[in-house]
Amino acid sequence: PASDLLGYLAKPSGNGPFPGIVIIHENRGLNEHTKDIARRYAAEGFAGLAVDLVSRAGGSKPDASANTGVLGSANIPDLVADMKAYVDYLRPLEGVKPGGVGVTGFCLGGGYAFDTAVESPDVKAAVPYYGTCRQVDKLATTQAAMLVMYGSLDTRITAQADAVKASLAKNSRPSQVQIYEGANHAFFNDTGANYNEAAARDAWAKTLAWFRQYV
């Protein structure tokens, strides 16, 4: 990476080892909502590392639109390289269960969760939420157990669901594609207008179970 990578780490009390989860924010940057998700993981017995993909520009700013601008014009391979570096940082960290980590992300972060699962052999499980998969064909060879979350009303992104499912079906690793009826893009974000409590609760329970089983 071309800069120091910033982030927010939340761990349970005690020595662990705890399964490590890398959490990738939406296109608004690393904000309080994403830090809160890291704390939720810690409360459930995971070491949660919320990344900051605005690190190369000095880190996420309070003004979300500034972060959206940086992320929108970023070089995708640079951010994928940063994601692999975050995985490499969390994996050997004291108190983190050895053998690999999980990755999850939302919106823009869902897309990078797909990329990281495809490109890093140290990702044991991944749960992208409503992200665009840029490397659908390579899902057939990912080492990660994939649980993919979509909302039925998020038609542009959910249009990929069948292709994602078909590629994952060629893989011997466990996979599941979940489409929540009546849920829209960003249904998990409880600070946003599209929050869908029923879908978010169910997705959270399924995500925790997935990571407990495969990380």
C-alpha cells in the first residue's frame, strides 16, 4: 500500500483466540455506523476490523460526500491491494484465531468483499451485502465459503444473483445466495432510509452463524 492503512478494531475482552472479521464500509467511508458494526461483532465473540478505504487520501472525513468522491474515483486494484493488506494485518494479530479470516461489506464494501474473497486465499468465509461482483467467473475458484445477501427491490445489483449463484455452484466450497423480499439496497443500515428491520435481523443472524461455522 502507498500509505498507512487506517481502521477501527473492536475485540472482545479476554485473550481469545477470536475469529477475525474484516468489515468494509459503504461508499460514505468509515463512519460511526460501520464502527458500530465492528463493536457488534466484538459483542458476539469476534475480532472485528473496520477498514478505511479512504486511507490513501488521508482517511475518511466527517463529510460523507468527500469520501464518496474519493472512493468513486479510486483505482480498484489499489483498493483490492489495500484489502489484502488488511487481511494480512488481522490474520496474525494476537488474540485472533489462526488459519484465516472472514470478510463482509456493504454496498461498495460488498463489491470489495467479493474481490477480497476471490484474490486472497486467507479469506475463509465472506458475506457480501448488496455489492457488485466484478469477478463473477472467479467465484468458481474462491477459497471462501460465500453467503451473499441481496434485497429484491435493489434490482440493479440483485440482477447479478443468478450469475453469482451459478458460478458458486461450480465451487466445492459452501455457498448460499439470500434474496430478501421487499428489502432494498442498504437494508442493513439502521441509520439510513432503506433500513428493513426484519431483513436486517435475519441477515445478521445468518451472517453470525456462517462466520461461526466457517472462520
